[in-house]
Amino acid sequence: MKKITQIALLAGAALASSTALASADKLIFYCSAQEEWCQVMANGFQDATGIEVNMTRKSSGETFAQVKAESSNPKGDVWWGGTGDPHLQAAEEDLTEPYVTPMRGELNDWAISQAESASDKTIGIYSGALGYGYNTDLLKANNLPEPSCWKDLTKPEYKGHVQMANPNSSGTAYTTLATMVQLFGEDEGFQFMKDLHKNINQYTKSGSAPIKAAGRGENTIGIVFMHDAVSQAVSGFPIQVVAPCEGTGYEIGSMSIIKGARNLEEAKKFYDWALTAEAQSLALGVKAFQVPSNKGAETSPSAPDLSSIKLIDYDFKKYGSSDERKRLLKKWDDEVSTLPQ
């Protein structure tokens, strides 16, 4: 009898311990921005609230795939960063949770528009224009002309000198694909992608990888969001940033609460905190030069001036839809990626 009582007490203590652990404040944080920014956001929220943060960094396409794969048994709570298109697709496929933050009054109109187009299942946290950057030293060493337009990148002299990410894994590259279709029309846009393919030396997994490789001198031209090229230039690398002459697309980086989040209240707290001017101003400390969605957040003078860039009227609702995104990616897989280089 004494032994049974001891076992019962031990079992009770174990149950109490596991219950305490389960109820401890924590947040499972999926991040699709640059690694340093992900870290500073995780640490900043943890310091501000005392809530323990477990952070995983993957590109936006990879994170979307993970959220979808886990939908029957969600592991993550909140998904922050990365291009808006996969966030919109996640909203459409009912993988994310609607939430109306009390921070809306402090945000730019484009951030609210992103939320409204997704029935409040995502919201804009930053914006940035698509473009490219090139290593001035490598350009000179290879006796190459300075490119200033998208179509310059398809010229034969740039063969083996251009790098971009794979649109299946990278939101940056999907934005590139969707931009070309909107900028030139679908037939001409895909012809551009085919011509560009001949000059590509590597399709990377991450959207910012091509310009980082250019900064290191491993690649000449990287197709990226312009703020990623600015980050390399500000860090002292010989990178020239280009806003293409024909015009270009842009992103609304987004944030979503994952449907079925185990730590829903903590996710809402992060969501509200991440939209404050203070949290968004943390970007400057890690050389992230996107335009923040909070009107009171600090913007670096080095950040690309969107008002001076020829931006297309990017159709976020259409190109963030599940059917259109799947269709374009399949067409790219079938008609572009399979071509010889």
C-alpha cells in the first residue's frame, strides 16, 4: 500500500510538472526574413515580454510548404516575414487565422490593404522593390557593360554571370516571375525567363543568396529585392544597386498567425508587438532596409526610395492566389527549368 501511494505521488508530481511546462509562456516562431533580423525579432520579443521564443528560419516558399504539411497537426504559432504572395495563398487555403490587431491605426494603407485582401488572415509588415545588384569589380574584370534594364540581363555577354533563386522555394524569385508576366505579358514574360535561364549560373534556395554571393565575389549579378542589394553595399561590398528601366514589381512582406496555433495568445501578443514602431525600427541594427509598415518606425536614408522607382501595379490578390501561383510555378518548371543552359 505504501509503495502504491509513493507511485501515485510520483505520478502526480510528474503530471503537475508536465502541466506547468505545457502552460509556460512560449512561442513557436517561423521566420522568412534574413537570419539576423529573425534573431533580433525573436530576442526582442522575448526580452519585452518574457515569453520564450523558439525560432526557425526558412525562405517564404519553404515555410508555406511546411505550414501546409503541418496543417493537420500545427507545430508553429506565427509566421513573420517573407513575400506576401505565399501568405495570401496560405490565407486562401485556410492555413492561417484571422486577427484584427489594435495596431492598425499606426500602419500605412498598403499594410491594411494586404490584410483586407486576405480577410484579415495576414498583414503587411514591410515593403520593398524588386531589382538587381552587380559586383562592380567583377563587371570590370570581365569587361562587361553596366546593365540598367531587365532585358539587359538576357544578352549573351552575361552568360554564366547571373544568379537568382528558385521560385518554388523563394518568394523573391516568385515575385520575379509574377513581375515579368505583369510587366511584359505572359508570353513575352515567359520568353524573358527562358532567355534569362541561358545566363543563370545557379538557382539558389534563398532569395537573398544571389546578392550575398555577388558581395563575396562568387557571382556577378544577383536578382533580388533592392534592399538586399543595399545591405551588401552598405556593408562595404562593391555592389551597385539597379532599379530596372522598364519598371518593376514589389513585395509587401507579411505576417500571419497559423491556424490551430497551440500558443494563440502568445502569437497575438507577438503580432501586436511586431507592428509597433519600436519593433520595426530594430531592422536598422541588422542592415535590413525595407520600408516598415508602421508610419512611426525609423527608415534608413539608405533604403530605396519607392517613390522614385517605376513600380508596376502589382496584383497581389491574383498572383497570391493558390491557383495562379501553382499554375505559374508549374509552367516555369515545365517550360523554363528544364531547358539546357
